[in-house]
Amino acid sequence: MSHNLFETFAERMRDRGAADFITTREGRRYSHGEALAESARLAGALIALGVQPGDRVAVQVDKSPEAILLYLACLRIGGVYLPLNTGYTGDEIRYFLGDAEPALFVCRPAAEEEARRIARETGCPAVETLGTAADGSLMAAAARATPHETIVAREADDLAAILYTSGTTGRSKGAMLTHRNLGSNAATLAKAWHFSAEDRLIHALPIFHTHGLFVACNVTLMAGSSLRFLPKFDADVIFEELPRGTVLMGVPTFYTRLVADDRLTPEVTANMRLFVSGSAPLTAETHEAFEARTGHAILERYGMTETNMNISNPYDGARRAGTVGLPLPGVEMRITDRETGEEVPRGEIGMLQIRGPNVFIGYWRMPEKTREELLEDGFFITGDLAMVDDQGYVHIVGRDKDLVISGGYNVYPKEVEQLIDELDGVAESAVIGLPHPDFGEGVTAVVVPRAGAELDESQVIGHLAGRLAKYKQPKRVFFADALPRNTMGKVQKNELRKAYHNTYQ
Ligand code: MCA
Ligand code: AMP
């Protein structure tokens, strides 16, 4: 029996036939049946381009319905989908293509020339383009291709996708996700959050990360629901869409922006049945303000690229502000002492570890990193610090990893520090996250110049501009004579966070 996740999706799409799958405000529409047929044409194009089962297909394109159809086509032929943040620069893309060795790179039409150059340098054999108006060479190839109706058989542990996450060492790691990982999580979430064919999900997240791609789209496909596809979060558009939507999934920044808007009322949200938040901590203040304004308690859940979704507030039952809820069915959790590795008593803070069918199988071509984080007994060390209260609800209280989350995007300080340290005149640097009213945390650099060097903020930011995606670049750069260190010589980032605490407030 095949465990290709697409078997389940295809069955549902056949059942749903003429019902909406994806619609846009510009009037574009694919029914479930049309999306199924188009995925076969795109699958035919991928095969004609030489993509074989197990091959990676790297994709850096703007959000469009066709990008989702490409994801489905890739699953259909047993390929490994590898989405890339549209903010990544040429330097960042060069690393991903060199590391993942995809058989095909699909890029934006405007980026074709650079993409071809990087593909040549990294040995990627094929480049195609996909634009937001169903344009580009890939769609032309699909129109010519013989549809590939067959769904290639896959084992449950075969790869369905690789998603890169930055690493504490500064090198990004490709999280290998299987058909079992994605399929089990989508089925669990669709049930836990009561998704049905009646649902219309307002989709304003990017589609190159777990939240917007797997949580939103896979759950929709599992339940035969529909997606209202928006290019990005825009509060004006969200307020127009809310009266016809049933579910919104967002990062906390979505909710702080909505709460700050006078248009947020019980009336405008009357048709909505569910608001989900994740990817970063939602403050109790925003949770409470949202409920007071609309009558809806936001459902906060917790997940990771490596594990998909693990813990969720209940659909029925109390959705408690400041907590991420209870482990999802099939997900095991333990909280351990950092030093002894023993489980800590309930109520105490420790390292959160997760096990279940949702947990990835390792980092692409990094067996050592995999062994460090994915234990022999199957538990994955999340790097988050958590506590379980007397009602069993999990509180994420901090991070044991040096990570900043800005507007739901992860930024690993090491990667930014390494680039700053390359700059002439820099002795050393430390990158920290500081409370930010819009992005939750604002990426901030503290730089120690070499003796006699003249450096200013714009030079540092200018140096990073072409090298790092915009969201990773510091919003502010400060200069100091030295970095605070403990007796072991380790930089005390807590001290820096205290010293610059009020930067954005
Ligand atoms: C945009 N900018 C940012 C960010 N987004 N800077 C820091 N952090 C960000 N997240 C920059 C822009 O380039 C711009 O710079 C300036 O900030 C203001 O942009 P603005 O128009 O306000 O931004 P936006 O387009 O409205 O985007 C903000 C956003 C967006 C809606 C919060 O970043 C977003 O959609 N984030 C979602 C991320 C996500 O999907 N994460 C899920 C990861 P300038 O003005 O200088 O040009 S998956 C995950 O974490 C796990 C698995 C999970 O649990 O879900
Ligand atoms: P990523 O690796 O990009 O998928 O980010 C995963 C990280 O996001 C987790 O390890 C947490 O630190 C954080 N995260 C996700 N959801 C939540 C949440 N609801 N509350 C707090 N942190 C979260």
C-alpha cells in the first residue's frame, strides 16, 4: 500500500469536485477537481524536466495558487518539495542549492538570470519560472505536458519535503519531513480544530514555512475546505474578508495589528468560527483584548519546523491566554532538567522534548546535528523552555537556544553576528531580540569597534543588505566598548537585553 500523502488529498479533491479549493480577490479560482487536474499537468512537466522520485524541487516564488499546485504535483510524483523564503538573497540561495542539490529550481520570472547563474555554480541541472499570474516557463511546460495521473507510491518514511531552518552555528539545516509526518499532523489538526468542507480559510501567511504551507494548506486539503488566498497580511483586506471567512491562521503580529484597529468588532467577525495563532508567543494581553473586542478566544498552538504542530489549546474547552494548551493526540511530551536529563516535577521549568509521528527524521546530510537533537528514544529536543501547570496546560516560558523570533520568522543571531564580524573595523558583535510592539521581538545588534575604527549604524546595515534577508537585518545597531561576559567568557545576552530593553517601546 502506498503512503503517499497525496493519495488522501486526491481522494478528497475528487469527492469535492466542483467546490472551491482556492480563490483569490482578483477572481482566479480552482475548484478541487480543477486543482487535481492541474496538478497532474504540472506533474507531467516535472517528469519531462527530469525530476525523479526522491529528487528535491527547490522553489522560491511569490505566493500564488499555482505554487500550491506545484507543491501538490511534487508530492504526486514522489518528489521532495523544498520551499524557500522569497526574502532570501542570492548568497543564501547559493547555500541552499549547493546543500540540497535539487533536480530543479523554480524561481520568480524576474529572478531568472540570477537563478540560472546560481544553478550553474551549484550544479543544479534545470531552472524554470513561475509568476503570480499563472505565467512563467513552468506553466507553459505544464500546458504542453502529458498529464501524469498516476500517484507515485511512497513509503511512510519517504521524504515529502525539506524545510531549512537556521542553526545556532550559523549554518542552516534542512529538516527532512516525511509523508507520515505531514499526513499524521494534517489529520490530527483537521480533527482537533473541527475543520469541514464548509470552512473557508483566510490565508494571508507566506507559503514557504510550516505555518502557511502545511498547517493551513494540508489541513484544508484533508478536510476538503477552501482557501481564500491573499498575497500577504493587509489589515484592510482582512477586514473585507472576515465576513465571508470561517477561519484565520496567523502569527501574533496579525492579531496585535487587528486589535489596534477600530474595525475589529463582534459584527465583522460574526461569521468566523476560529482564530488560530502560532509561530511565536501571543501575549496574554493581545489574547484578552481580542476576546473582549470580538467574543472569540484565539486558539494558540505550538509547533516547530522539525515537528509540525505539537501542542494546542482545545477547540472545546478553555483556551487559556499565555498557554499553548495540551499535547495533541498522538504527541508525547516530556520536560527535563538541563543538567541531569531527568524529567522535572509538574510545575517546574525544564527543556521541552517531543515525540510522535509528527517528528521529522533528521537534518539533511547532518548526521551529527541530528544525533544531538533527535534522541535515540525518538524524543526531539525543541530548545524551548516549558512548564506544565496543574491543569496540564503547557506554558512556553523561554528559549534555551539563541534565537530571535521577529514577526513569526526565526533569526539565528550567530548568522548575523558572523556577517557583522567580517566588516572592517568590527572587533566583535552580539545580536539580540528586544521587545517590539509590532514584530514581538526586534533584531538588534550591539557592535564593539576595533580601537580607532570609525563605524556607524548605516555602514553595518549596508554591509548586511545584499547578504541577508530583510527580516534578519537588525532594526537598530548600537556601539559599545565591550560586551558583558561571564567568568567563562560567554557573552551575557541577558545583560544586553536589559540594557537596551526600551529601544522599540
Ligand atoms: C517584514 N519586515 C520584517 C518582517 N516582515 N522585519 C522583521 N520581521 C518580520 N517578520 C520588514 C519589511 O521588509 C519592511 O521593511 C518592514 O519590516 C515593514 O514591513 P511591513 O509591511 O510592516 O511587513 P509586512 O509585509 O506586513 O509583514 C509583517 C508580517 C510578515 C505580516 C508579520 O512578516 C509575516 O507574514 N510573517 C509571518 C511569518 C511566518 O509565516 N512564520 C511562520 C514560520 P522596510 O520598510 O525597511 O522595507 S513556521 C513556524 O514558525 C512554526 C512551525 C510554527 O509554529 O508555525
Ligand atoms: P520554526 O523553527 O521556525 O518552526 O520555529 C519554531 C519555534 O517557534 C519554536 O521552537 C518556538 O520557539 C516558537 N514558537 C512556535 N509557536 C509558539 C508559540 N505558540 N508560543 C511560543 N513560541 C512558539
